[in-house]
Amino acid sequence: MTTVQLELPDQLAQEAERAGLLSAPALEEWLRKQLKQQAAAELIAMLDKLDAVGNDDYMSPEDVAEEIRAMRAEKRLAGRV
């Protein structure tokens, strides 16, 4: 386990302590929530970048399935020769 030391203004520290926000469980919960939000924001930003690229070569799931069927059929025929 890691110990973390924070420097906060006295008034803020007192208010946070009274509200129960400086307890280890409260801080852990807050940090985990922040990490999830950050990860989600990064994923959304990445998806926005991908969307902006405008890839015209997009294949639908049906197209992918058809390509796989065609490749498997090719392999079967090649194995018979």
C-alpha cells in the first residue's frame, strides 16, 4: 500500500475532513471514478480522431463475414489440388 501526502489550504482540508472526503475509502472511490472518467474521455477522443479520418474502406460485419467465407473456400480448393 502507498502513503500519499497532500498539501491543502487549511479551510479546504477542514471542510473536506468534516464531509468525510479525506478518508482512505472516500479518496480511493474518488480516484477510481476519476480514472474511469479519464479513460472514457481518452477513448472518446480516440474514436473522434478515427471518425475524422473518414476511412472509406470501412467494411460492415457482413462484408467481413463474406470475406472470411471466401478465404476459407479458397483454402479448401487449394488443399484439393
